[in-house]
Amino acid sequence: MTPRELPLLGAVDLTHGYRRGEFTPLDVAHALVAHIARWEPHIQALYAFDAEALLEQARSSAARWHSGRPQGPLDGVPVTVKENIATRGTPVPLGCAAMPLQPALADAPPAARLREAGALIVAKTTMPDLGMLSSGLSSFHALSRNPWDTGKTPGGSSAGAAAAAAAGYGPLHIGTDIGGSIRLPAGWCGVVGFKPSAGRVPIHPPYTGRVAGPLARSVADVALAMACLSRPDVRDPTRLPAQDIAWTDLAEPADDGDVRLDGLRIGLLLDAGWGLPADTATQAAVTAAARRLQAAGALVEPLAPFTTRAMIDGLDRFWRLRAWLDLQALPEDRRERVLPYIRAWAEPASGYSGSQVFHGQAQMAALRDAAAGASEAFDFIVSPTSPVPAFAAELASPLHDPARPFEHIAFTLPWNMGEQPAITLPCGMAPGAPRPLPIGLQISGRRHDDLGLLRLARAWERLRVPLPPWPTWPSGPEA
């Protein structure tokens, strides 16, 4: 195993290698520092990266493995943590130059679980202002870029997490998702991104639809991360009761046999009912994926749109008001540091009536009911993750229009409001220059059936055609 290969190993392979003495966490950390030095100037995925602190964590982990007493299932596994998930001693600016830089006093629940499991926290990862954009555009962080084409965005708001996963900054990257912020960037960067059921991973502070979850290059690594992240934490009053879930039991066929999905009912959603329509390449890739699932025995049926423009317009009004109130709480000189796009988006809320805001919030409940109703008829639902491939890195969204900010989240948003688990996986490549761009397949499951969803996702990995090689060096106009 060469030093250049070590950072690219999955979490499962790393722990097997440590156990067999083939390499140590310190070997991996040294290799990862060099790997990041090659990539980071081109993609700007990290915040608060401290190479010496990483190496010190690795020395402690190596000593534990040498003594035969690893601390937990992720001991020595490099992970990154999204900037808005607090880690002790690091400021949490929320991607925004207006926020005060006060060191966090304690680890948020996901970071605490990672430390308890022995993971090496490599760095925090970048995000856009207040987590409200599907791109890496930030008034605080440098502009994050997509490793497949550095002229394109990695997506957001888990921008750096997805870029880091695609560039091979270790196997696990923890993001957050309130409308697609794990799945959209994961889809655009060609990695796996898992949004668990609401409450499955404790988070602090909690908010309607907000979850934390892992991004990785494989479902097996996502499952290993979930075994740690899903442990309880009393700081989250919305957490689900502790449950003994066999996360890493992905129901692999015996003796490498054929994948069979007999009896599964799968809905195929190609039209969300509002927002940008899925482009030709995306529709073709998702339809081809549905055919492969059907060939393995699943019953695939078309699913008509179940969400409406009224639902998203109501949610938009409520979120604008929330952002406007947050901005008004800032001193004027700090408010001016927020991205102009965010300020322009929030400004109309200054004239909203109480009735408009109340009815806007009610549409969030309507979205939840619609998602629950759609899920009831099927075991799983497949759809595009995004209607379009990754767009220019400098844009806030595909349309870059604060009056129409959410046209690209029509496939991802319902599962946040409905609290169901959803995952994105690579399913093809869209034409692009200088190279094709990833297309994401989204699969959602019934509420709380997180393990069932991961098992189907693993089956899809075995059914799909081989994927192109990972990017090995930056490409595009900024490379």
C-alpha cells in the first residue's frame, strides 16, 4: 500500500488494516496531510485544518492499536465535520463573515460520538452563509469547488464535506441537511450522502427538518458511521428512542450471488410537481436505474407529483422571515457583511403579515403530510437527487435568483419535512467539459426504516454499471 493510496481507503478497510498491522493511523495521517496539500489549494474544502493536531490524534490512536485496545469502531479513521457542527475550541461562524468568532465550549452530539469512537477529526468543512445556499459561496470561507471540475460548485450547504469526500480526504465526512444539504452536494460530487430519519442522529441545536448524517464513497462506510452517530444524546429533545440497529448488516447475498429485490414496491418520481424539470441526461440515468431495480425483481411503478407550488411558497415565506429576524438581530455593520444574495432573499419578509407567516408554516405541515402519504404506497421511492448537474462555482444556485431560490430542491425537500430517510448514490455521468459530471440517484424510505434503505442502497451499488475513476488531480479553469 503506497502513501498515495492510504487516504483513499474506506473506513472498513482502514480498520481491517490496523487490526492486521499492515499500516498505522499515523501512516494514514501523514499520507492524508500530503494528499490535502496537493488538493486543497484547488477546492478549498476545509476550515480550521491543523496538521499537527491531526498527527497527534493519530499517534494516540496508533498506540491504542499497538496495545490491542482500540477505543471504538472508528479508531484511527479520518473524518471531517461540517463547520456548523460544533467542535470544542473552534469558532462556528456558520459560513458567514457577520458572525462573531467565539470558540465552541463543547462538541455537538455528532462530534462527541466521533471522538468517543476514536475517529481522527481532520478538520471542519466549509459551508455557505447561514447554510442557506446549495453552493460553496460564502462571505467567510474561500469559494469551495467541485473536484470533478473546479469550475463547478460542489453544492451545499455541506459544500466542503462533499468536495472532501470526492477528493479523498479520508473516508467519512459529516454534514447536515434541512432541504437537501447532504444529498445535493453528494449527488453533484458523485459520492454517497445519507439523510437519516429525523431524530435518528442527535443534533444540537435541533430545528424542523434538520438532521446530521454521513457522506462517503460507499454505503458500507455510511453504515459504519451511523453505528456511532446514532447513539443517544440528551441534549437533543427531538431524538428518537435509543434502538439496537444492526447498521453494518447490509444483507449481502451469500457467496456473491445475484442481487434479488423480489417483492419490493418502488415508486419512480421523475416530476416533482414544481421547480426545475429534470434535464434529459438526469431523466435517462434515473430511468435506467429504475429498470435495473426492476430487472432484479422489484415492482417499479410511476409516482405522480405529490407536492405543490403553494407548499414551497409557504415554506419559503417562513424561512425568509426566520433569516430576516436573524439578520435584524445583528449590528448594522455586521449585517452588511452577509452575502448580498442572502440579504436580498430575506428582505421581502420585512413586509410579511402575521397571517402570511402562519400560513407559510402550515405549508410545512402540508409537505409532511404529502410525503407521508406518498411513502405509504411504496417500500421505497427513487428519483433524481437534483434536476440538473453541478453549476458554476460562483453561483448561489442553478438560477442564481433570490426571488426563486429553491427551484432545484423539489426532489430532496419533501423527505426533510416528512422526516423519512433518504440517500443519494452515483448513477451516471452527464456530458460536460472538461469532463462529465456526476448524476445522483435519490432513494427514500419509510419513516424510521433507515436500515432497510441502506440495504437497498447497497444492493444498488452491486447492480449499477461501473463508475468512472475518481478524480486524481484537479481539472477545470481554476486548476
